[in-house]
Amino acid sequence: MPALRLFGRKWLAASDDLVFPCVFEICFRIVWLGLISCVTSTYWNVTEECGEDAVPVRIYLVGTIVLISVNILLLVILVNRSAQGSITEVHKRRLVAPLLVIKILLILPETGLNVLGTMWAFCGTFESIVLFNWVVFALIIFGLAIVFDPLGSAKYKNGRDTNDNGPTESAIHRKVSKLWFRRFRWAFCCLRRDEFGHEAFTQVASLLSALFRGTDLVPSDIVAGCVLLRVRQKRETREMRRIRMLNDDGPRYSTDITRVFATSPAWMTIKNARHFLRFALAAYGWPMVCYLNCCTGPYRLIPKMTCCACFRRKPQIIIDDNCCLCHLAGVRYTSRLRSEDVLHASFKNHVFELPFCIMADHSTKSIVIAIRGSLSMRDVFTDLVANAERFDAPGMPPESSAHRGMVAGVDCMLKRLREGNILERICATYPEYTLVLTGHSLGAGVSILLAAKLRSRFPDLRVYAFATPAGLLSREAARCTESFAFTIGVGDDFVMRLGVDSIENLRTSVIETIRACKLPKWRIMLNGFGYALFGVPSRDLETTWHDVTEITKKAAQSPLLSGERPIQTVATAEGGLLSSEISLRRFAKTRLYTGGRILHIVRRKKTELEKKSNSGGPTYEMRWATAEDFTELKVMPRMLLDHLPDNVFKTLTTILEDQKTHNGSVLSLQEI
């Protein structure tokens, strides 16, 4: 950091990114030098048999040895210079750029030797050496291609936002957006045929362009910043825990389920949530069965499959399944329902169009609509179209906003349901049954929005949402969903904290944290591997920083912000990055929150007595949380694991098992 500038342009690498690549190349070239030295000493006299080509061959061998030796010496110096100073102490690495220019210029004589060696094709003895040289040359070119920045030209260096329409309207933003759009069209060409593929590419390109514009971060800075942010957040968590212990305040978690649910509606229970989570898992079809049963998944599906269904008359209720109806088999296996209880299933998956199933659950007298979460790249693009859009639904406050991609998903699903009056026909068949919507992750968000649309026709409907994304609804609209939606989040689930606003906060935190760190980047990366394996040691919570109390005081002077002049106003995009005014520094001006009444479940820390006696006690504790509790994106070890649907299911199962043990129940788990 900042981005390295060579040959009049920026590159996607910094002057402190060369330590590990250079060390790797040193090892590679030392081995190469040893091999070619052995070949030269062994076959030096043999080259006389080449006749007139003997002198050129010897020049080639000696020249290669000399160039390798010079490269090794230069690489050692580069490693030493690149390892100097912290990420922001660029002046200590001022020699890296000229040294790297020399290193790149050495490619020219190496290429010349390789071309001559290839043309000579002498004696057949040294062909492998020539080939090896070309492999090294190709690796160097590949490395340069990786760090090439298409927008690194000097004409973009001093670009500023001069348009009054906001930071997303500048010329540099349009250039970056077009670049991302072309990348998406090339990398995800299969999505171009989707009806809304072009719109999704445009929206996501605009978002990615806006997130890190106005900064001089390179990809390695972001990785290092996330490692440092983990250390910083652990330190802050420790300090907050101490303060809460002294003041005896803070969130109150409890293991007493009866007390937690004393004021909640009767249908909001852990038992019901676990029951309907099974249907949310079923919506994933056969991939979920194979994921949960890695070795025996296909064997478990076979009894539920319909062999050669493509040659038979397919039931009208199944849309876009494969030849053997494998998705339907996965739904039946996971939900434990009969085939006739699957009333409708659409496995069509496009951008903004999600697979879903409608099932009759006779045990609870419910018609269950289970919506699948993210499983394909099409779903990922639906997730990433995350800006706010007007959302109109009966009973919702005026001017309500919601996640644009999910609103489009709801519109597609409503269109599908209206085509054959599917819900009306099903409800007419089961007039005494209650409508229940459920889903996990993306499916949870769409379930809540769909329920808001359907609630005027089905006032008694209920929603069981699991790991609902944070950027779902505007605040007042989210409050309206608390009466009919039950949201469950486990531990450090990152999706429940993931939104445009939280990502932009994370970006600002990364900048502040990098500025406060005193360690070089190579040391941060090594520490990151250690943290992943063994956790963050207590000593690193204090020794990593210059002065952790100064993290937020001088953020505006951070050299990570592009431009050389200090920031004195929030009128520019750079100033807006660290401004408290959302309208100045945000991609979306409306902040979105998660929906429903939120039950947050965390793993309980054992007391010292329980640790010494190796005794049990409840594994988890819980509390009713608010949407504001999930506005900060945290870098935690279990942030991904806690999001997975099978982990949520295991958590609810463990809570029920602990409750049975505590109550002395003899019921089997299958009866719950």
C-alpha cells in the first residue's frame, strides 16, 4: 500500500507484496542454478561435438548461469526492501520500484537467450533446459498479468467526482463499472441468456465499483485488513466484556427457554422452528441430501427417484426437474413426506427466479411454501443486487424500501403462483390449514417479503426464517414483519450482518485498522495462517498496534485514501468515505435491516467449575435481539459455519435435547 506505480501506471500490487513471491522465486532459481551448473560441468566437453555451434552453446550456458545469479541477488535485495516498515510506511520501501524495474528489464536478455537456444536446437542434450527457461518466462508474464490494472493509467490518477449527483456518477465510476460488466459477461456467459441477466450484471458492477472507489487499496491490503480486523474486534469484544461485568449490563442471554418465550406468540417456539427448518432444507433438493450424506447420498435418493421419468408422463406439479426427478426425490427424502404431499414444485432457477416447493404438512395442518436459499451463481447475483428499491405491500408503511434482488424474486414467484391460481386451489383443497412460509438465507428474505404481499389474503400466515440477510427492509417496514415472521440466527453468522451499509462500514474499518497497525504485511499474513489454525493469542491484541486508541482519530489523514492532499471536507468522495453522513459516503441512501422477530442463539461459555468438573449444562443460550444488533459485519472464525443450514438444524436439535435432559423427558428425538 499504496498501489505500486511503474511505467506510468498503477498495478494491483503494493511495494510490500513482493516478499513471498520473491522468496518463492529465489528458491526456484537456486534449484535451477544448481541443476544448470551440474549440466554445464558434466556436458561442457560434450559441447565440442556440436562443431561450429560449440561457442554459442557455451555462451548460452554461461549467460544463463550469470543471469540466474544476478536475478537471485536482485531478488534478495527486493525481499529485504519490501519487508521494511508497516503497510502505511511507504517511504521505507521507496527503492522497491526502481529495483523492480531492473528486475523486469532483465526479462529482455533472458528472452533473447531463450530464443537463441530454441533456434539452435543443439545436439538434443540441452532441449530440456531451454524448455525450463520458457516455463519460468511464462510464469513471470502470468504474474505481471495478474497484477495488471486495466484502469491504472495515469490519466485516471487524479480523477475526482465532480458530478453533483453523487459518488456513483463520476467518470472513473462508469469506467470501472463497464470493466466489471465485461468481466461478468465473459466469466458468466451462461447467465447472459437469462431475462434479467443484463440488469443483474449492471447493478452488481455498479456496486463493486462504488465500494472501494476513492481508496488506494490493493487486494492484499484487504486480506491483511481483514486479518487485523479480527484482532481488533477480539480486543474490543474483550474490553466490552470487562465493562459489562463491571457495570452489570449488556445483552442478557438465557438458557431458560420458558422464560425467553414467555412473551412470544404460541407458534414461535424452537420445536416449531426446527420442524419447519426441515422443509427449508428440503427446498435445496438432491444437493442437500448429498451434502449431508457425502458417501451415501445417491444411495439414499435412489428409492425416492423415478427412473426414466423423461419417457413417462411427468406430473404437472413438477417444473424443470431432471429426467429422474432427482430434486423431487431430495425434497421427499429431507421433508419425510409422501409424493402426494408435494403439491407443487418449481426448480426453475434464473436470475431473480428461485426454486420453491409447496407441501402439505398434515402433522401441523399447514400448507408450507419452502423457498431455496443461495446455491448457484444466479442466486449469488440475486443476492448482490442489493440496493434499496421501493416496496409496496398491504399494511406496510408508505415509502418502504427493500432489497432489490429479493423484491424481483418475489415478483417472479407471485407471477408463477398466479399463472394457475395455485395457492387458491391448494387452500380450497385444505381450507382448515394454515399457510406457512419458510426459507434459509436468500430464501428467508424472500419468504418475509412474499408473506408481506400475501398477508392481506392470508391474515393468519406465519414465516419461519433462518439466517435472514441484514439488508432486507427499511426499519419501519422491518418492525411491521415482527408480528408474523420468526427469524433465527446462530452465533456469528455473517449473512445476518451482510448488507451494503455493513460492507461499507467494513471498508472504512479496514482502512482505519491498517493505519493503526505497526507490523509489516508479510508478518500479518503469516499471523493470519496462525490465527486460522490456533486462534488469536492474547499478546497480539496489544502488540499489533501503534496506539489502538488512535484508530479513529486520524482516519482522514490515512494514506490509504487516494490523493495526496489531506482531507478537510466531506464534499469529495474521499471525504465521504469517512463521513458520518450516509448520503455522502453510501452506495445506497436507505439503510436496510433484517426482518421478523429475531431470536439470536449463541454457544454458552462454560463456567470454571464446569470446566474443572467436566460437567455439562446447556450448550446454547439465547435472547430476543433487534435488527440494530446486526448492523456490524464481524470477522470471526465461525462466521461461515454458523450460516450453514445444517449447522442451524444441529443447533436447534441440541437445544431441544438439552431441554429434554433438563426436564427429565424420556421422549425420543424423533418424537420432537
